[in-house]
Amino acid sequence: MSPPRLFGRRHERHQFNPADVLWGIPLRPRHSDDDDPAAHRGSVQHAYPIGIDARAICGYEPPKYQTAGGPSRAALALASDAYNPRCLKCSALISTASAEAADN
């Protein structure tokens, strides 16, 4: 039996359904979300719950930009698998069909 953990927290990780997340990258300043994907080359893409752009499922918070007369918000661009690697933490939190089949 292992000794009890003194300072660490034990918690179960929430598994997300792949259909409930969108992969995106932080929008670079002075770029639009529908421009050349090579402009965002090398940016790590994170998984965001649909409708929540302020925080990725791994805890990453993209930079927020001030909008004219409104509150600051996160600006995201759609990612390309050819140019942008996926976050390993986000990938680990997304459930796969094989993992769900093994649990049942």
C-alpha cells in the first residue's frame, strides 16, 4: 500500500466527448480568423467546449482583446492539423471510442 498523499489532490478527470469540443488557436494580432493558415503556423491548438472560448479544457486561457465599446473577449481562429500541433493535455481529456468500449 502506498503512503497517503499529503499535498496533492485526488480528483477524477472529466472526459469530454469529441463532438462537444472545437479545436482552435489564439488569434494573432492584426490577423483575421479566415486568413492564410500558414500565418498561424506552429501555434498549439487547444480544445474548447462549444460556446466557451475563454478557457480550453486543459486550463489554457487565450489572450483577450478589447472590442469597441464592449468587454474584452478571447479571439480564436480555426486550426489546421497540417500546421498546428494539438495540445497533449487536451488530447488526453477527450474520450475515445476504444476507451469507452473498454469501460463497458
